[in-house]
Amino acid sequence: MSKNQSTSNAPSNKVSVTFRVDKGVLEHNNRTFIAKNVVRERVPDNIIYKQEDIRAKYHEIFDKALEEYNTGKRADRKIKDYYEHMLKSKKEKPFYEVVVQFGDIENCGFGQRNFEQAKQMLDEYMKEFEKRNPNMKVFNAVMHLDEATPHLHIDFLPVCHNQKQGLSTRISMKKALEEQGFISSSKRISEWAVWATAEKEIMTSILKRHGLSRDVKNAHYAHMECEEYRQSRKELEKLNKHINELKQKPDAEITQEEVKMIKNQNDFMRSEIVKRDEKIRILSKKAGARFVPFEVYSPDKMQFIIDELQRSNIQFVEESNTLYIPDWATKNCCAIAAKYQFPSKSAGIHDEIKLDIDTLVYSCENFPQLLDKLREKGYEIKEGKYLAVKSPNAQRFVRLKTLGEDYLPQHIEKRIADRDKFPKQVQARSAKANETEQRFYSTITQTVIAVRTFMFRPQKTNPKKIYSFENDKEINHLSQQLLTMRDFNINSRDDIYEAAERSQKKIDDTLAQIRKLTEDMPTLKSDIAQLKFFFSARQNNSDAMNQVRLAAAKEVANKYGITSAEEIENLETRLRLSPTYISSLKNEVSEEQMKLSRISDLVHTYEKIIEGNYIDNLVAAERERRQREEKREEKNQDRTPDKKQAI
């Protein structure tokens, strides 16, 4: 054996650490079911630290806060079961899970030199986890020793306290971490990332106690989504395996291109890794992005941009005439908007047919009547083994089965049978609503009637789903206003405007506070320097100039009420924490701006409703749309003869 081989195979005292978020499958953690990678004979070796019922944990922690929240509220606004409520939440998960691991299969795996040591280190980590993290209420924790490498699954509820919105004690990962002192230090580094870094430091100190050091693997991917990295790594391994297999083939069977791949294997793989790293760098950048508003006032243009964003896998939030997009995607969004053109009348025949059927569902009593109404709209119907329809704007028949399962006759019959379900729900909710909410429910009902009587062509909220009242853009916009009223406890017309004023005042006050803190930092730094001079030089200094400086410094000491050098430390701490506090205030401004955006949308919609022309505006917009289509059609007809003449 050569010297180099001997060195490479020598045991290393370097061990990696893993602290990552996981999906949290309790059945897997508690071995209710056994996955393929589990060695059944070693299942009894697993160490269970906690195995509490999650519902019981919710009752233990949140029942008092839930009772306080529900006191004095109407029945429809009460939260009956906080756990069930969190299952439906789009902002938070009902519980969170972290996976903790020392080393990997090569140095801490089953049968390896550090296996037992890894168990001891994980045990030490778990026993101190809740002491370090008092806001993370663990209800399930287990050390798996029946897989390739020992690791912990820790399931917990991130609990925050003294909250002004929702329950006073509630689930919030961000707020729970902030209470523990983990505050986002920049746009790209979240509270979670700061916490993860701190926990990895704890793991590093445990390694040191056991005579080991930390092996930092893939450090530049610390805050990226792991799945993209895993997937790209698998693809690279697969490619490398393929090249190695080519080497085993007879020369006569290898193509010229494969010969190049074999000869340049190292360079080729290095090139692929560089591409992978660049892709991950971009993903990591996107993961920490902030969302910014992008205003669009044309419904057609809005839908065009949404479709393009979805095709580009760019996340967004739509609110009224505004899209909230990641700041890195602003240029993309501008480029998409610039490409928009009025859609031609012949485009999207399938979508046109589906929307016609979807709206007719609400004005028919059975499927044959729906076919009759299609004929009234100019459709041709071809009945037989496969029912087909031809739109007045189409050249060919389209089978209903090609439109999707929802357009098969039996499913259309079911939709017709359920046509009054949504209007009845609106009526029932309106009966329990206050006067201001009833205006919105009344407008929703008017919109339903307008759709049923074909006063305007409705638009979908989600273009990928069938049109229904639940997927109607205008109805969902009105429903969103009702949700805003409930979220911010708005019960009257005056409440709406007062909420807007309060939100704006809070933004202005917080911005003023940020400005003052920013302006005070240089002064505070100078004052600290004077105070240090004062307490170090005042005993033995008779120089006239220094006497003047001492007098000025004494005034600073009196200003802060400081009588000893030791008390300067408080000011230094204040100076050191100022950037963090300013960052926290900026986050508060961002959250309040989002809230104000929702309330402003509510104000705008409410004013249109009380003016009494909400539906009239929709009808007018539909009329303008049809006129534009007719003009485009006329232009197309005018151009056609010219082309023929030229030919």
C-alpha cells in the first residue's frame, strides 16, 4: 500500500452536523408504518423521548387563550378547535419538525467507528433542546437507530405570547423565534436561519467535548432549499455512473460522442457541477426575496401576466389590481407586461366552450336544457356515442370528453343539481352578518344573478380550475373584503376608515422611529467615546484643553445619568443592538404596509358598493371588451382582402 493510500484511509476526527426542517410524518417517526430503509430487527433500539398526543398538547397550551379570544364574539367568529383551525391555516403549520444528525453513513453509520459516540452526542443534544428553546414545545421526539445513520426527529409547537392579533398565545414560528432573541439580520437571512446557525454551534461544542471537530460540508448552501441540491446531486451521480458503465463496453459498441465523454470525464463532470452550483446560487437568492407590489388595471392583462408567471414558476400573490411578486422578478414582470396584446377572438376555443358551459350550469334545470341553451347561443350539437359541440367561433366540433372529466354529461348533471348551494350559503351568512357586511353579501348575490342572466362574462380566480361561483374572480374579491373585516375586527363603516388611519399612523410612527434611531447612532457613538475619555482622564489631567474636553464629557455623563465607567457598557449594548432593532422595525413596517394595502382595497370596494354602481361597472367593462373584440375582428376582415389582392 502506498503512502498516499494509507493517509486517505486513516480515520478522521472531523464530523459534519445536520440541522434541517422536515415534513413531520409522525407515523414514520413512531414506526406506525415501516419504510424500506428501516431495519425491522433494530426498531426496538430506537429511543423515545416524548410521545404525547398533539391535540392534548394544544389543549394544554392554548385552551385559556382560546377561551379569552372567543369571549364576546359571535358564534360564526369563534374558533371551536384551535388544532383544527391550524390544520386549515395557510400561514403556519400545525406543528414543525427538525431532523438532527451528527456525521454520515461513512463515519457515524451503523457499524462505523463513531456510531456509539453519535448516539451519546444526540442524547446530550436532545436533553438540552427544550431548556435552550423554551418557546418550542416538544410533543414528540425519537432517536432513530434502525436506519443507516443515527438521527433525531423533534416535533414541536412554536409558541409565542402576548399577541395583539388572533389568540394572545398562538402558533407562530417567526414570533416564537423572535421571543427567544433570534431576529432576522438581513433580507436573505431569516429568523429560522439565525436559529439554525445557533443550534449548529451547540452541536459543534458537543463535538468538541467528545474530541471531534466539525466538518463543514456544502457551507455555501446553508440556507437554500435542500431538495433542489439533492436532486441535482442525484442527476450528477447518475451521469457519472453512466460514463463509468461506458468504460466497460467493447470499443466497437462505443460511439464517437461516448468516447469524448470517457476521455473528458473529469472536465465534463466539473462543468456540470459548475452549472449545478450556479443554479443553486440563483435558487438560494430567490428563497430570501421580499415581495413588492406590481399594479395592473386591465383584467385581461392581469390574467395574461398571471399565466406567464405561473409558466415561469414565479410565485405571486394577487390582490385586486395588484400583484405582489419577489423583488428579483420585477424585470421579468415588466418584460411579460410589455409582451401583452389583446387576445384574438379565435384564441382559446376550448376555454370559451368550457366557460359557456360553466355559466349555463347555473341557469338550467337539467342537461338537455343546457344543450338547448347552447344552441340558442349559436352552437351546433352532434349527438351520438361521443357528444360533441361546435362553437360559433370554431371551425371544428369538440368532444365534451376532450374538455375534461368535469364536462362529461353525468358530471354536468351533478353540477346542475348543486347550482343553488353557493347562493344559499351566502344568504345564510348574510342573515348573521352586521349591516356593513350585509352590503358585501348583497353585492355577491347581485353578482351571482348577473352571471346567471349573462349580463357580463365572468372571470376565473384560478384559470386552471373550472368556472364556478367559488372560482369567480369578482365574488372572491368581495369575499376577500369580508375576510379583511374579520381579520382586523372591522364591524362598521367608521371602523373601515379608522383602521386605515390607524395603520397609516403606525407606519408613519414606526418610520419616524427608524429615522430617529438611525440619526441617533452616530451621536451615541460619539457620546460613548466622550464618556470613556471622561472616566479615564479626569483624575490626573490638568491640561487646560483637556479640562474643556472633560467639562463637555461631564455634560454627556449627566445627560445619561452615568456615574461610573462600568455603566457605559449599557450604552454600548444599546449601540450594538440598534441595527437589529431597526431591522425588526422595518419588518413591522412591511407587515403593516401589507395590512394597509388590504384595508385600502376594502375602502375602495366599499365606496364602489355604496355608490350603487358595482354591477353597472362590471357590465360596462364587459361592453367595452366586446367592442374591442368587434373592432379587432373588423380590422382582421379589412386586412384579408388586401392580402388576397397582393397574392
